[in-house]
Amino acid sequence: MVATQVYQVDPYQPDPAAITAAAQALAAGRLVAFPTETVYGLGANALDPAAVARIFAAKQRPFTDPLIVHLAAAAQITQVATALPPEVAALAARFWPGPLTLVLRRGPHVAPNVSAGRESVAVRVPAHPVAHALLLACGLPIAAPSANLFSRPSPTTARHVLDDLAGRVDLVLDGGATTIGLESTVVDLTQTPPVLLRPGGVGVAALRTLLPDLRAPSTPVVVTDTEAASSPGTLLKHYAPRTPMILLHGAAGDDDQLVHMLVRTLYTRGLRVGLLLPDEEIAHYADLRADLVSLGPAQDMAAIGRFLFARLREADSLGVDVILARPVAEQAAEGGIGLAIRDRLFRAAEGCAIDAADPAALEIVLRVVRRRRIERG
């Protein structure tokens, strides 16, 4: 355990003394958590294998799950990647700094454990002023996954970081809440045609203006924890609360009777239910003995995305036995931030969903609750 130092910094004009302290910590091989426009990152020198290994230890993250390397500017990309495809320049000019990560051929100086031993490396240039100032001050490429315990909801405030990693990280730059709230889009340019590995802050339609042949899988990309993944965020269980979560498929009206039946039946069995739903649906269930948490307005994907992980953490803190959540409507998810929201909810629920027409819905819920209790011992 370490004594975690916390520096409060202005998100637009960060204190130079705090940035210098964080840069010196990184240069010394220590861990620094800092805000980006997406989520808070847990940073270490990407050229130092021992420093990178501390990230995995602090997060309790499997070494098969790679990290993203952050740069101060696109011009530094040759420090970490090689054999750059011609699309990189146009993508960097359009989307960097910003929430786009490119998977490229790994350069010889990057620590192999950054990339789970693969010959590729994931790279981006963050847009947040604190992240930018830190990267400039330290002069190093910084490997930084989300600053949370592995598989938990990603942190969008310094408080979330400390809830998970106090005593595990040397220094935290507290720059307030992040603005996007969901991780970057990841595109693999080592494949032909390029492949969308993780949806995020840059939508598919925008990417296809420069990558017209981009392949965007119709279902989330899922790898096992024994595979060396080419992108973070591709395991089935990710972004997950400790409380078991199940998605409610179908329209709100179709599920209304199902939700009422589940909550009332589970209550008679001594089980508490949390409901994670859009604002417009909360009133439908106000009569139930359930804990209600709002996702935000159903049609405001940016707002839902910004607060999604905070809402997952809030639902997890209620002490309920199971969380039932509504994914965003499929039409709202086409290509934009809604696609990223659907991906995060899918992984938070470990792919588990029930439908109003499924006669086994109650048994599915009970089975999930029993399994999680067994896992907890």
C-alpha cells in the first residue's frame, strides 16, 4: 500500500506545481491517475515494463488485457508505432486530440506488456487540458487504462478513482468530472479492412467519411480472458457493478408487467431489486418496493453516456440483490454514442438479458442472483 496524494487542479488551467509533481512521479516509475475527456486514466511510463506491470497489479487486471498509450501530440506517434498506414494522418488530423484510439504496429521501444505481448499497440491523443499538460510535462508516452479495479465501472470522477484505488496509486490529479464519460472508440488499422473493436466517443458514421470500408460488427466483440486481446474493453464482463445486473429487452410497455411481477415476487422472497431506467420510465414503477436510479433522458445519448458509470456505481451502492436495467433503444444506438452505451451495458450485465415474452424470466433472475452469491462465497 502507498500513501495516495491528491492534487485538486483546475480542469482548464491546471496548477503547474501539481502537473510537475505528477510528471516527476511518472518519470520515477510510479502510478498517476488523471482525467481525460473520456474517463480517468491510470498512467505509467509506457517505455518502462516495470512501471507498466504496476498498473496491472494495482488494477488486478489480467496481463492479456492491453493498455492504451497516450501521447501529447500526433507528431509523437512514431515514438510508439511503426509501419503507419496512410489513413493515420487523415484520422489524426480529424479526430485528435479526441476520443479515438488507433491500433497500429508496435514500435520497438514500447514495453511489450503494454500490448499483452502482441505486435500491435493502441494509441490516442487525449483532448483534456490536464492530460495534455501532464503529457507535455513528462515528455513520455503514457500507458493508461481506466483508473479503477478491473471489470468495475470506469471512473468519471476522482472520487471513483479513490473508491477503487486509494493506497494502490501514488498520485491523483482531481480535475473534476469527465465530459464524455465513456471510453474512446477503438479502430484496428492492422487489419484490412479496418475493424471497429470498441464503440466510443467517435461514431461509426464519422469514421466512415475517412474509412469507407470500416467493418463494424453487429454484435459486441468478445474475447476470453485467456486470449491476448488487441483492444481493451472486449471481455464479456467489463464495466460491471458487484451487484448482478440483467438487461430488460423489449419496449418499456411490453416489459411493464414483467417488471412489476419480478419486483413483487422477488420482494416476497426477501430480495431487493434496483431499477436502472430512463427518466421517462421511472414514474411507471414508483409504486413498487424497488430502488430507482435514472439513466437520464431517453433521447439524450450524450447525457446518458456522461453519467452512465456514475449511475452504475450508484445502483451498486444501494445494497440490492439484483439490478434490472434498460438498454438504449436500438435506433438510438446506430453508429453514435448510443452504440457505446449499449456495449457498456451489455458487458456490465455479462450479456445476460431477459425478454417480456420469456416464461423463464423469473428463474433466470434467481439463477443469476444465486450464482453471484456462490461467487462471493
